[in-house]
Amino acid sequence: MSLTIKPVSEKEENNINNRNFEDFAVPEKAGLHIAKPASPRFMSYDNRRIHLIPQLDLLDDRTRSGLLRASKIFPLKVNSYVLENLIDWDAAPDDPIYRLVFPHQDMLTEEADHALTALETGALAAEDAAARLVEIRDTMNPHPADQTSNIPILDGMQIEGIQHKYRETVLYFPKQGQTCHAYCAFCFRWPQFIETSAPKFESKDNARLLAYLRGNPHISDLLLTGGDPMVMNARRLAALLDPLLDPSLAHVSTIRIGSKSLTYWPYRFLTDPDADALLDLFKRLADGGKHIAFMAHINHWREIEPEPVQAAIARLRQAGVTIRSQAPLIRRVNDNADTWRRLWSRQVELGIQPYYMFVERDTGATQYFGVTLAEAHRIYKGAISSVSGLARTARGPVMSTSAGKVQILGPMTVNGQKALALTMLQSRNPDTVHDPFLAKYSQEATWIDQLEPFDPVDTFPFGSKKGAA
């Protein structure tokens, strides 16, 4: 990887959201004796500060121009660790991690491209520009799988920042966690980070969350999501999670944390000023009987090769945390069986449990990142058949639909006709879990709503003649 770093002026540097971490010795806590690499300076760049990213000078004019255009529609955030350690700039823009992080001209729909051209040529007045950009984003299915229908009721009122789709699991969106150390260009949570007319999920009222959990003893899992809860400091996280040790919440036995921080900023668990306090919190919860499941979003095996990532993994495991990995199948990033084989095998070596291979959701730039269901199954089968049994815990390909998680079991022939076998891994209606069903085989379908029941007189388990979006 070749890097040429452009000097940044003191004024520019002061305008960048950064944290200066000096190399310092952090006292080791009991049971957390893992060597910690020296922490570099954290520097963050977003849509407003793209021009300060030094590595952009390494891109050709067309790629750089396309990035700047696409960033007017899609959110962008990247940090110095990702820029310096994960992207091969000699291969950009075709490097998979570059594609994972940076928006690209080809992500734009024809409508978005025309609107941006109108902005650039002055055909659209500047005062109308912001509204027009919001209109474009609104056409990109901002909240797929009908997420707004998952908001529960407490005392006759909807609870902001909570989703309760499956009986046992509640999702919580803490307000302070609705950003990330860096954004993924494909992320289905993109409306959390940029303006649309769709509502954002966030809450600063932990008390209502706890009241809802107490009133629903069938809930066993609390999932903190975002954004990324790991951008929150340890003090805020402790205020949220320590109350779960109260006997009245004993039924909430598992705390899940959905996060990309492990590979986008591993120093969160190593040398951040409150890293030890964070690990102490996890250990305290684990010692108190809670299962701490760190749901690591890892899209490519290269993300887990740097030494700081492996040190962070070791520290989390020593604190009593179980790490599981999940990621979607993304065209131009990990759309081949060998990448997944290497990813899952390496994760098992490091003590991470492969959990899900998702189908890219029907939102945002899905036409750019998505693959067909037939291709997704071919890639999954090629990868899962080439790893050991310990890595075959990865379930896939899985669509997170409004009805539930639908797994593609694969093609088959019934009475001389080709069909696609599927099953419900998770469902709003628990009675349908693991009920297999058949769809007409399609070589082009990329989502469940493009499939039809194999038998025209049948319906899918969630009661639709066609798939639920």
C-alpha cells in the first residue's frame, strides 16, 4: 500500500473532529493482560470535510469527481485508521475496503444523477437544492422492512428509539450512539446519518426502556444498535446497562451490541481514555450473569488482519464477551466464495463465531451493491462447503424482511419444475419459524418481494401471494 500524506494546516486540523491520544501506559486490570499497541491520533472526516482527506490526491480525477458527487446524496464518514491501515490505495477505487467506505458515482440512480447535474449547472436554484436532495433520498426506501411498524407502545404512547419485532428481542437506539467511527457505503441504516423525510430512531430516555423491559418478562435479549453504541463513552453505557443487573430484569439474560468499532477503531478497546472502564463494565455484567454478545460487523477478512484488531479481540474475550460476526454479501466488496471462506476461517482462529451472511437490503444503492438471490446462494454454498464445522455456524443467505428473517436453502426440482426452497429463521409469528416453503425459481430476483409462491394457490408463510418487502 503506498501512501503520500498531504500536510494539513493547523487551522484545518483544529476544524477536524479528532482526539489526541498520547502514547501512555494504561494500568492493567485484573484478567485483562493483553499488550496494547500505541494509539495513533484519531482524525475523522465527513461530507463537509472531504477535501481534507489526504489520500484523495491518490485518486484519478474521474474517481475523485464521482466521490464528491455521490457524497451529496449518501452519507460519508471515514477516519485516519481506516484510511491508513485498511485501504490499498494502489488498487483504489477497486480495492474492496475503498468500495466499502466511499460513495461512488455508479451508486447514483439516473434520477439522482440528473438532479445533481441540474445543481451543478445552476438549472436548480440553490435554495431548492436541499429539498431536492431529500426528495431523491426518499425514493431510496429509507426504512426497509417496514421498520416503523416495530415501534412498541408503553402507557398508550409509542416509545421513541425502540423496535420490538421478535418476541424475545428488543432493539434500542441510544441517542448518543447514532453515529459511527466510519460509515459503510452500503449500510441500510444510512437514513440515521443524513437528512430524509423519514423518522430517525433514537432515544435518550433509558427509564422508558427499562420500564418496557420490566413489563415484558418474555424478552430475553436487548440489542444496542445505531449507528454504533461503541461511540458512547463508558460512563453513559454503564448508566444504561448496569440497571440490567437488578433482579427485576433477570429475564433479560443477553445483551447484544451491534458494532463496527472492532475493525474501524480497535483502539476503543485498547487505549481510548476509558477503554479499561468499558472492559470493566463488560466484565461486571458478565460476572453478574449476563451474556455479552458483541455482534461484530466484519465485511472482509482484511479488516481483522491488523495487530490492533487482534489485540482488541483478545481483550474483549478476556472480559467475558462472546464475539459473533455478521455482514451482508456486497457486490464489489465480498461477492466471491473465497473471501467468505477466508473470513470465516480466520474469525474462528481468532475466537469469533461466524453468525450471519445477509442479503443486501433493498435500500439505498441496492442496485449497485446487491446480488441476485441465486448468486447469493451459490456464493454461500461455495464458502460454507470449504470450511470446517466450527465455521459452519454462519447462517445464510438471509433476507431481513418485514415478516422476518428468510433463509435461502437453495434451488430444487419439483415435478420437473425448478423451485427455490426457503425457510423462516425468525418471524413475527413464532409458529412459522423453520417452516420451509417454495417459490418459483428466479435467476433475476434480488429480494423476497420479487418471488412468487411455487404453487399459485399457495401463499408464503407470512400470508402474501408475493413476498413481503
